[in-house]
Amino acid sequence: MPSPDQTDLFPEPDDAATPAGEVSASQPLAARMRPRKLAEVVGQEHITREGNLLPRLVAQNRFGSLIFYGPPGCGKTSIAESIAAETQSRFVRINAVMSNVAELREILAIARRRPEARTILFIDELHRFNKSQQDLLLPDVEEGSVRLIGATTHNPGFYVNPPLLSRSHLFRLEPLAPEAIAGVMSRALADEERGLGARHCTADEKVLLDLATLCDGDMRRALNALEVIALGLAEGAVITPAEIEVFARERRIRYDANEDEHYDTISAFIKSCRGSDPDAAMYWLAKMLAGGEDPRFIARRLVILASEDVGLADPMALPLATAAHHAVDFIGLPEAELTLAHATLYIATAPKSNSATLALGAAHAALKDGTVQPVPLPLRDKSGKASKENQHGKGYRYSHDYPENISGQDYLEKPLSLYTPKPVGWETKIADRLAHWAELKAQLKASR
């Protein structure tokens, strides 16, 4: 049976799939309101402002492959479609979740046969392509047969193959400000061609701003929410705070477990605890819990913080954090939230010392950079006949036989200074104690 004509799968530009930027009434509001040129993109002025790199490349139609990295609904697809429309390029769009190697080979083969079309291959969710799929793109990206535009919500440094990343310009997009989203929603309510203007619904600026705030910088989510609200009202109705309140009750925090949001939020939580800001620490804790984070993961981080950042400045931090970890295991949510809040506040408000971290690092460095010291003879185990014959343990001074348990004995052949107590919290007493012991030790050595 003959294979299907490839031009049927991917028609010529004139009959091809819907050109970038064209909309139909059946599409969601977010798709209909997409920008038609780069200058219409809102909220990403650090990239799209006239005179910046991307607009210059597009104006000259001399760009290569591009990767847009940012959270959902920030404008990655809009920018790609605007570029294709402004440069009148052939635009082929695929989603990495649904695509496969066979489809990719077909697209690349057709692009190679038609270099004059300057094909832009837009791959949504590029991070979903495995290594072999990404490697398949390399020869055609290198030769310029296609100009790749990849969109990803995941850090490209972790999910995009280094050879592909090195051949692309990377642009980071930020979550959209509520004011930028509210401005687009206002235009959507008035736009009769692409928006909701035919329904003649209105809304105060504050109402739109409140709805935009609830959408966490996601333009797509905001416009689709506005459409649902407007279609649920009579024509000519006023959108009031009451409608926004219904949406707010169903709000979901954007939080992807095991992805960028997970790592960024736990990082903010750790740094807030370390920086002794209980308010910020509680905010990030609440965000993680609302987003469905595993409470045991949070508890483990608190145990680590107790040793890494509180340490001997407050020796109670570690047993308390460990107790919180056990409590989370046998209580479970939602009650375990209180346990995590208790431990978080304790860690955030405790005096801080990283002396244990620094001492361990110094000890590792001493082992790595110097000759490994042998165990001094008096400290060696004297069990067994061979050990006794070799006089292991000879000369050991039993600390409890001396005042304040200080014998004056050295426990390294070449003494090292690895631990420096900090003058904070309980560790102040440790510093005083060690200074006193150092004097006693010096006196004992001088008297022998």
C-alpha cells in the first residue's frame, strides 16, 4: 500500500494549517486574544522592548533557534506566533507530549526540501522530549533547515541537551504583573472582534485587578476565567466582587511537585529560616502545604536546618526538629501543619551558627589537602595481644582523673584548629569554656 503523500500531512503554506495568529470564534478567549505582533506582547518588556536583542533579530529576520523559559501563561506561545507572523515564516507547531519521532522526522524532511519557506518549528513543552528526540533536531538546527522555537516551564539547564542549548538563544520570561493582566482583560471585555465585546459586560478596574491577582501571573488562566464569568452572566451585566469571590474559592496555587516551583519555594523557605524571618518562613511553608508538598519533605529540611544553620547556638533545635519529623509521620495532615509551623517558627527565631558546617568543611579540607595523620599511639585500641605488644594505648591519660576532665593530652600528632565557636546564643558559653580549657591545658603542659 503506497505511503500517504507527505504534502497531505503538512500542506503547502497557502493551504496550510491555520497561520500563526489567526483565530476562530470556537477558540477560548485566551487563544483569541493572543498578540498579533511582538509589540503587543505585554509584561515581558525586558525581552520585547524596542531596541532589545529579540526585536532586532526579528526585524532583520536573522534569528536562529530560540528557547523561551517561564511559568505557564506568561507569553511563550504568543511570542513564538508573533515572530512567525512578523517574519511571514512557515509555522509548524507540535506539543512534545503528543509528538513522536516519526512525526518529527516527517516535519524535518519537508523543511529540508523547502528552505525558501524558512520553517519555524515551535515545540511546546520542549522539556518533555527525551534525549534522542532532542538529538534528532540537532543536524537541522545546525544547518538552518528549521528554526526551532522551544517553550518550556522547566529549567533548560536541566532538561535541554547541552548541544541543543548551546545552539539556541535562551530568553527567560517572568510571571505577568496583575496590572498587565488586568489591562488585557479590560481590552477583552471591549473587543467585539476577538473578545467579549458583543456581550457588553463591564467590570471596575479593581475587580479585574483582583481577578488578575488570583491568577498568579498566568494570562491564559485569567482570560479563560474572565470568559467563564462573563458567559455565566446576562448580556450587559456588571462583573462584581461577588463573581470574583466564587472564583477565589476554587483557586489553586501553582505548585509543581519535583519541578522548578518545588525547588524555588523550598529554597525560599530555607533561606527565610536561615535569615531569621519567621513571617517569610511561614508564608513559604503555607504555600508548600497549599500546593500539596509532602510534609515529610518539609520536616526533613527542618532537621537539616537545625544542624546546618542553628547548630550549637541552640542545641534544642535539633531534638525539636527531629520530634517534629516523627510527629508529622504519625499525625498526618491536616493536623501536622501545626507541628511544621511550630518547628518552623522555632528554627526561624533561634540564634544561628554554622560553626558545625564550617568545622566539618575544614576537617574534610585538612584530610584532602594534607597527609593523613596516623592515630597517636596513646589513643589506639589496646585490645588483643598484638596491640599490647605494640604498646597501643601506652601513655593515655584518662580524662576523668584530672581536674575539670582536662589532662593536657594532645589528640592529634599535629594539632589543627577546625572549630571556631560563634559568639551567639548557647555557643557563647562554649567559646568561654573552650578558652578556659585551653588555659588549663597550657598550664598542665608547662608544669611537665
